[in-house]
Amino acid sequence: MEQAVPSSPLEQVRTRIVSAARIAGRKPDEITLVAISKTKPVAAIEELIAQGQRVFGENRVQEAQAKWPEIRAAHPDIVLHLVGQLQSNKAEEALELFDCIHSLDRPSLVTALGKAQDKLGKRVPCFVQVNIGAEDQKGGCAVADLPALLAQANQAGIDVIGLMCVPPADIESAPFFALLDKLADENGLALLSMGMSDDLETAVQLGATHVRVGSALFGHR
Ligand SMILES: *Cc1c(COP(=O)(O)O)cnc(C)c1O
């Protein structure tokens, strides 16, 4: 009999994604695992890189600036996503550092990012974050404001590739993921950034193309 080898957190998360995709009749390679390394030290990130992970996400520009130039220099094939709220005055720094932004969520930021793109001559693909549970304390564009924000982003030359959400804590995520999928459909957007450590299976079954997983990979923060 084969000895059971304890699998790493990365293998476990990959297995969860593959199983959920199979159940949903989807191809596992349609789903990108974004490893959220916020608050985690470079050594922990290097461990995942050694196991083959290449796509990472951070939620703060300043923290990413401190950690990632060094790691990127050693691993030029890293892809770095910004998943946290972005202040308009940090748009230029974000554009310099990240390959994808998941938190485009308001007119002032669209304006700032459009200007930063023109100035730097660089564009990155963006997700528009939707405040899917209409929570006061959360970032994200209100569902009703989405068409106007998408039109503004298009005007500003921003490459919007999909929608992103962080559903309310402690209740079932499925209805929120289903709503995000519907909104993406209605607006002709192909990609969905949704699902975290606790609900990635649900997200994959409801069409996620990017799952953002932190604690299941790195341990609790
Ligand atoms: C921290 C964070 C995640 C990862 O959350 P986990 O529950 O640790 O997997 C995903 N998305 C965003 C926007 C985050 O800030």
C-alpha cells in the first residue's frame, strides 16, 4: 500500500479547486489561484514560490512596495495582483507595482488611474469591485452605479476584465456570487474574482475565474 504523504496547504487548496471545478463541469485551468500574502513575510512567500505558485495578491500598496521588488527580482515570472482598497493618490504607485487591480470601485479612482496610465504609458487589467451586500463599511461600487462606472472606465481607457466582490461575513456567500455572475453577464464581462479560503468551492461552482486565498495557504493572520 502507498504511504499517505501529508500534502502541503498549496496542494490542498489546488485539490479543492480541482474538485469544485469537476463538480461544476468546468476545467480547473479556467481558475486562477491568487495567493493572498498580506501580512506574511517574504520567507513564507518564497516557500510557496518554491512549490510552484506564481500568482500573488496584496491588499496594501505600501506593504507590497516593501516586500515585492526583491522577490520579483529573483522570480521575473511572478504575477502580482492588488486586492485591497486603493487611494486615488496611490494610483500611480499601484500601476508601477501591480499586474492587475481588483479594487476599481469609484469615479475618483477611475479618473486617477486613467491619468496614471496616460502618464506612465502602462495599462493593467482591472476588476471593478462591487459592494455586493450593500454594506456601508465595505469598498465597492453600488450595484446600481455599475453601468455608469464601467462606461467611465471605458472612456478613460481602462481595461476592465471582470467583476470582484467580498460578500458579507458569516452568511452564505452563494446568492452574492450568483448576483456577481449575473451582473458580469449583463455587462459583457468574462471574469469573476470571488471566493476566499472559506468559500472557494461555492465560488468556483458559481463561475469564479479568480479565487483569492490567504489563510488556507499561509495560516491565520
Ligand atoms: C485577505 C483577503 C482575501 C483572503 O482571505 P482569506 O480568508 O484569508 O482567504 C481575499 N480577498 C481580499 C480582498 C482580502 O483582503
